Amino acid sequence: MNARPLPSFFTVARATVGREVLSHRLNRFLHAYILLVLTAGLLPLLTPGDALARGAAWWLLHAVLYAVSLSALLLGLSSAHAEADEFTWLLGQPAGVGPWLTGKVLALIVLVMSAAALLGVPTLLAGGGSRELLLATGGAAGVSAVCALVGLALGFWVRDSVRGLIAAVAVWFVLLFGTDLLLLAMAGAPSIQQNPDFWVGAMMINPLDAYRVTVLFSVERAAFSGIEAGRLTGWWVAHASVWLAVVFTLWATGSAGAAWLGVRRRTDS
């Protein structure tokens, strides 16, 4: 009697995507995330008169930085912890870890990015569509995907729910405030003034800083002040949107890799 063939990588990944979408229908973190996105999307409508097109990007920028990013991070964390009761069974399947994790990552990305795209819908329907709105909304989707995958990786490495929550908030705080506070403290140092590319480079690799600065470049045509701009700054100003896509891709890939290592660590233990 011939042995039954193992399911292919794509078959398992597709099945995992469907399973993940169904499980998230009951996830309160996803409900909170969608509600937050819908509420944030209505904020630009408070902008008076003809300033809607320009002001919408500012509303969305602050909503994403201070609320949506944290909500996406917690959604990814909850997605990892949701498998705690049946983790051993899932990883004991003959297809292995890779297809299952790939499906889980893809489902999470699709869910958060689709929801984040709703941020720009109220402004668009109100006649405030613009390039800045498209950039702010697309960047919000990227930020949400990155934060969700960072939360997923944290959830696989930190098994305890309370410790995982503390770790997630700590990571979010460092991304939002920690890097900027450190750079602010270092900005006056003579070595930094002579080599501004090191200072700027630290901002470029932070996804929240990259999103914030890209919106500033787009809406206000702003540039750096208080520190002599170097060649890296000039390149960033000219290619802000391209770099934003690159840094999101790098962070998403790195977070997915960290999640895989966390899963393998749990399997080995």
C-alpha cells in the first residue's frame, strides 16, 4: 500500500491563512484595531474648509504613531499567544514549521494592511483625496504590518502573556520615543555635527521615524535643521517614499525571521 503523499508547502500555507482569518473573527484585539482605525479615519473630517486635503495627512500621521501602531503590535502578540494550547500539535504536523508560519504571517499582513487602508476612505469620500493622503495611508498600512509582525515575533519568544504585553509596550516605546530621545541627547556632540550621516542613519532605520519624516517631507517639504545636512540626508529627501518601502520590507522580513527562530526555539525545548 502506497504511503499518502505529504501536503505541499502552498497547500499548508493556504490552509493556515484560512484558519488564521477564521480565528481572528473572534479576536478582540482585531476588533479593537479595526474600531481604532475607523475612528482615526474620521478625524481628518474635523479639518475646516479647504484644508482637508492637506490636513488629513497630519491627522493620520499622529493617529498611526500614537495609537494604530501599538494596536497592531498587540494584535500580532495575541496572534502568537493564541496558539499556546495547541502549539505542540501544530508543530508536530509532517509539513513542518515553515508553511504554517508563512500562512500565519501572510494572513496577519493581509488583515492589518486591509484594515489600515480604511484610514483614508472617509477623507477620500469627502473630496480630500491627494498624493499626501495616499502616502500617509499607504505608510500607515506598512507601519501596521511591521508592528504586527514585531508583535508576532515577541509572542513566540515571550510565552507568558503578561511579560509579553510588557515587552510589546517597551518595544513600541523605544521605537516611538527612545531612538529620538537618544539622538536628541547626542545631536550637540561635535562628532555628530561633523558626521551627520550617522545621526540621520539611526532615524532612517526606525520604521516609525521613517514614516514620520516621509510625511513631513511630503506635506511641508520640510528638511532637517540644527544639524548640517550630509549627503545621506539629501538622498533621503529625494527618495523618501522609496526608502520607506525599503525599511518596511527589511523590518517585516527581519520580524518574520525572528518569529521563525522563536518557533524553532519552542520546538527544540
